[in-house]
Amino acid sequence: MFPMVTGFMSYGQQTIRATRYIGQSFITTLSHTNRLPITIHYPYEKSITPERFRGRIHFEFDKCIACEVCVRVCPIDLPVVDWRFEKDIKRKQLLNYSIDFGVCIFCGNCVEYCPTSCLSMTEEYELSTYDRHELNYNQIALSRLPISIMGDYTIQTIRNSSESKINEEKSSNSRTITDY
């Protein structure tokens, strides 16, 4: 008799717990219905990338010592480093450096482990092209500085659109009460 009662009690507790979880999930779903949609009209509005965004790699040819650490730490052995050994100065001379962004996974290992900091990640993310061979950047294309979207007057930059919309609504709905 008692095992049957404890079984019913256990079943009742499990039912109550499951109902509570479903209710919490439903409340979370309903709380999202009041939010405004966040839509960015891409070519005319661009979002500002976060601080540690990993975009196109910038390369400084003069700083590179052709140590090939970037090639060794790359999970797919991507950077192509061509060099020759100069006997008179007893040092490697860098000839060519290229990265194929069609294959790059933007992990950032090459930037992190470079001993001379000749590689850096930029905020540039618009690398689309119709021909995949155009994504193979040599040292000249890699040394090009990224174009800042902050100075372009034709593009509206979006920081945190949801926060800015909420702040605009608060400022329009707020009233200042002054006691004289």
C-alpha cells in the first residue's frame, strides 16, 4: 500500500516539476515577443565589429623575418612564405608572402604567435568575390590598410541598435519634473 502512495507522490512531484519548466520556457518565449526586430539594411547600414573581431589579416612586409612560425601554428598550413638565405648578412630574406582567404578559417593563431607582430587582424569582413582565385592575397594586398566605415558618410553605422532604440524610446517617454 505504501509503495503505491509514494509512487503517486513521486509522479505528482515530477509532473509539477515538468509543468514548472514548461511554464518558465513559455514565459521566456513571451518575453521575446515584446522586443523590437533588429534588422540591418546591409549595404547602407553596417554594424560596427566587436573589439576582438577576427577579420582580414594585415601584413607588414618590413617586420617579417621569415621565421615561418605562422605556417607551423596554422591548422591548415595556409600562409605561403618564400624566402632565400642571404650569405653575406647570414639572414633569411623574405621574397613573397601570401594567404588564401578562401581556405583561411580566421583562427588567429598566426597573429598570436608571430614573434615580430608583423601580422594583425583587421575589422574588414567584406571579402566576397565571384572568383575564388581573387581571395589569394599576396604581400601587397595584405599590406593594404582596411577602409574604415566610420568616415564614410554614405553608410550609417549601427552600434547596438537594440540599445539605441530602447534609449530613444526612454528619452521620448521621459518627463522632467522641476520644483521651483
